[in-house]
Amino acid sequence: MQKKRLAILGSTGSIGTQTLEVVRKHPEAFEVEVLTAQSSVKKLIEQAIEFKPNVVVIGNEKYYREVADQLEPYHIKVYAGSEAICQVTEMETIDLVVVALVGFAGLKPTLKAIEAGKPIAIANKETFVVAGEIVTNLAREKAVNIYPVDSEHSAIFQCLAGEFHNPIELIYLTASGGPFRGKDKTFLSTVTKEQALKHPNWSMGCKVTIDSASMMNKGLEVIEAKWLFGLKPEQIKVVIHPESIIHSLVQFEDGSMKAQMGLPDMRLPIQYALTYPNRFRSDLPRFNFADYTKLTFEEPDLETFRSLTLAYEALRIGGNMPCILNAANEIVVHSFLKDRIRFTEIPDIIEKMMQKISFIPNPTYDDYVNTDIETRRLTQELAG
Ligand code: MG
């Protein structure tokens, strides 16, 4: 078997490290060609020494010397800067680009990789939220496959195996409800970042954990699903499923529903994105019915968790509105983590930005970039 050569963008984050865990278990199948990180120098160097990529990129240029010096004995090429992250995706020797970057930063390298005809395994939902239309159009034009890593979208993708010619009636994205499920607004106005960072089922990075607590994560996933599976907003439902065993469902036109299940562990959807259409053996813990005598479901509380409502609204409006939603959210999440705003101000400020920033119905790539910059600047002023 020919080894699949991977470029892992964002290798030191939660998804990046778990991707490398999958690679470590299957040295016969994968080879690491490129690793990139923004500023986690120590971790990047450790990873490079273990996985011996050809090229390493450190996003923050001030760390270039340190990384280059330490990797010199290993004959690993080192580059720096965000432009270099984009350029390495075009390398001849890459078979699959894993986009494990967080936020708007994922967009440009993803477009570059698609432009170069590289298949993509994508964990970066913000890329679809910001510019889903541009990304999917370019992928179609270049006949590039995009494999979802997000667990819900991987679930839908797995349910669709063998069904791609059958129209989807609806999909249900499941949501755990996060740490504040069942709480009211008064409670939410007092929560601390420590409480918000304690997710009941999933172990994830900071940004997505706060997004899960506010339910913005599900909102972003609704928009991501629209573009990945070509659906209308009304075909995408959210259902709260606190046990996180069913990772999402597809309902077909005959009324039949397919669900994908398993213990919540990101290594599974990551591995499927790397091995599709095959399934490799894994030694992850298996589901045991005795541990879950019932699985429960409830409607999301759209009054309390307004971020989800705002995401649906942005999706329906279209244009650059999801881009505004995303940029404002990235800033307010950061401000909340710095104790500068209350948890309940997260949707309040996002909503203000959605009203304030100029709406563009048919944005170009540059419009998205400008919308992102402008929204960040104004949100910063409010949430500083
Ligand atoms: Mg998810």
C-alpha cells in the first residue's frame, strides 16, 4: 500500500494532536510531510522530531530562529509566516491536507489547497461559515473531495455512504447542550470561564468549548452542513442529545432515518476522514449498552441560547452575514476568556454587529476579508 502523505495545518491544537495520534497508530498507512503551528514552538519541535516531516512552518515569524536552530540536525526545512502556511499546501508530495486551524485563519490555506487540487480533511467549520459558497464552488470546479472531520458532519457523511444519489429530506445535528443545558438566562449571566470550559462529553480546544457552551458551535455547524451537503436552512434541524452517542442523523425521502453512533471521541471522525472510503481497525473504547440504558432527546432552548438563533438568522440572510457572525463571535469568545464580558453578552454583541456592519448580498473573497477585519475592529471596541 502506498502511504498517504499528509500536511497537517494546525498540528499542535486539539485536532492536530489527535490526528497525529491516528498517524502514530498506522505508520504503514500515513506519512507526515508538513506540520504547521501558529506559536506553540515546543510542541511543534517535539512533533517534528517524532514524525520527521519534510517541512515545518511556524506561523508567528518571531519564533523562526528558534525552530530552525532546533530542527537543523534533523534536516527538516523550516519556514515562517502565514503566507508560507498557504504555500506549503501546494507541494507536489502532499496527498491530503488536514485543516485543523481555528477560526477565519483556516480560509485562505484551504482555498490554496483546493486550488492546487489537494483533497481536504477539514475540521475548520469557520471556513464554511465565512465563505462556504466560494469554497464549495472552487472544490467543484477543481473536482476536489472535502472530507468532514467535525463529528456531526462526519456522522452525516457516514450515513450517506452508498446513498449519494438519494435526496436528503432532513438532517438532524445532535448537540450535547453543553455544560449549561437546562439553565436560564439569570444563571448564564453569572457563569465563569472555568464553568464554561468544562464540557460534559467532549475534549476539545478552548474556542470550540466556549462555542459549545453558548450553542454557537451548533449554529456554526448548521451553516457548515448547508455547504457540505447542499441543504436549505429548513432541512437542517438541531436536537439536544445529552449523551453524545448519536453523532447526527439523516432522514431520506421515504421517511427512513440513518444515524451514526459511537462513544464521543474525535479520533474516530478524524481517522475516517483520513482513511475514507475504508475503515481501519482502532483500539478506541467500544460502546457498551449496559452503560447507557437510555438515550434521550430534547428541543434546543432558543430563547436562552440565542447564539443558535442568530446563526440560523445569518444563514437565512446569507451574503456576508455569516462572516459577520463568525468574526464577532471570535472576538467575543476571546473577550469572555479574558473576563472582559459576561457570558450573556456573547449573543448581545454579535447581534449588534449583525445590525451594524454593512450587508453585502453577493460578496467576493476580498469582501469577506474586509468584512472580517471591519467586524473584528468594531466588536473589539464594544467587547475590548
Ligand atoms: Mg462538532
